[in-house]
Amino acid sequence: MPNKVAIVTGANRGIGFAVVRRLLQEFHGDVYLTARNTEKGQAACKKLQQEGLNPLFHELDITQPASIRMLQEFIIEKYGGVDVLVNNAAVLFDKDTKAPFMRQVEQTIETNFKGTLNMCRIFLPLMRPHSRLIIMSSETGKLKNIGEAVRSKIDLNTIGLYELDKLVDQYTAAVKAGALRKYGWPEQPSQVVYTFQNLMAKVLTRELKDDPRRNVLINACCPGWTMTDSTKSYLDGNGCLGDVRPRTPDEAAADIVWLAMLPPGTPKPNAELVQFRKTIDFIS
């Protein structure tokens, strides 16, 4: 019988790296650290090996469907399915970035939303019974932050992944047209993406409603403000964000791995946004 297998995307540093470490300590199976840069990914694996752990590496660029397919084919051939998938790969521009706003929008959408969406589309058929699929997101992605003109198009009982994708394309088009306020979109692309990632967990779960595979739990997960290379530019001189002191990646990873390793048969949380091991209402 093939080994159990866990996959973490965007895992050569930060939260993803900490999640791989924690899984290697607690998960009974193979754990794949994936990264788009092979050199950086292998260096991260070497660091874990020096700690006495045994990660496996596979190159993965979630912005390239062909790269996702290569990993899919490898996993099918070697394992036949997946037990844990943590969608962590993402981009976050520095607070004081000089990058043009349109570039920020396009890269954030391409990686954080479309890349994650394609990863879920391609790997959902591989998720085994009692498997766990996690989409790293944020509690700032609340549906109420999006205008009624957009919200009216979102029926949680019927909307599919294709419709979610097209709505995000409408956000990009509104940015290009300078019409964000007209259509009720938030300005920051990350807020749009987080909202639609949270919705993605609900849509994916609904698509499994009549699937014979039992107890496949799909959740979005907010790690809370965590100190990483990507977030440090947002912190003040005291190392805080306002009155919030950031967590360490290892602290965040403990909650993420708890969600990834909910015991077989656990009915919930499912199709939820989870932060600090509790569900958060992002709909109302």
C-alpha cells in the first residue's frame, strides 16, 4: 500500500517551511516541500535534514499549469492520491514597494488566486478519503468588504469555480478602467484574493457533496499576523502591527498542522475559514 503523502506549496521559507517541519514531526508519511526555485527548495530541505528530518522535494510553480500537472503525474504514479495539501504559495509586496499598482494586482491575482485555484482543480480528484485540503488565506477577506454590485452575483448554493474566476477577472478589469469604486471593489488586491480564497473552500466542498470519497475536509486558514520576510515591512519600530505582536512561523504552523491532521471521521470544521483553531464568519 502506498505511503501517505503531504504536499506544502511555497515552502522554502516562512510559514510554508515551518509547516513542512511540523508535518515531518507529526505526520506519518512522506512530506513534500515544494518551491518554484529548485536551488532554494533543496537548500531548505538540506536545512531540515540537518535537524534530523527527512523532507522530500519537488519543483512546483503554481502559476504554470504544466508545472502543477508534472507534480500531479508524479504523485499519481508514486502514491495514487494525496492525504494533505497545504496551499501556501503566495506573493506579498512590501508595504513601501515601488512596483506599479497594476503589476501588484496582476501578480497577486496570478499567484495567490489563479495559481491556488488551478492547484485545487487539478489535485481535488487526488484527495483520498479523510484527506485534508487547506487554502492559506486571511480573516481580512470578508464578503461585506465587497460592494453589493459584486455580492449580488455570488450565490453560495450555485456559484462554481469558473464563476469565481470570472469575477476576479472583473476586478482586474475594474482596476484597468479606474472603476473600483463604481463597482464596489476594495482597492487592495490581497483583500479581494483573500475573500475569493475563502469562498473557494466553500465551492470546492459543495462540489464534493455527492462524491463517494468520505470525510474530505476543505478549509481556508488564516495564520494571523506572522513574522516572515514577506510581512516584516508592515511592522512598526516595536515589531508590531498596531497593537498586535506577530506570531512566529512555528506558532502559526502548529495551528495549520492541527487543521491538516484532524483525525479521520472528524466532521468539522469543513468549508470554513479557520483562525487559531476556531471558525470565523466571513460571509455576513
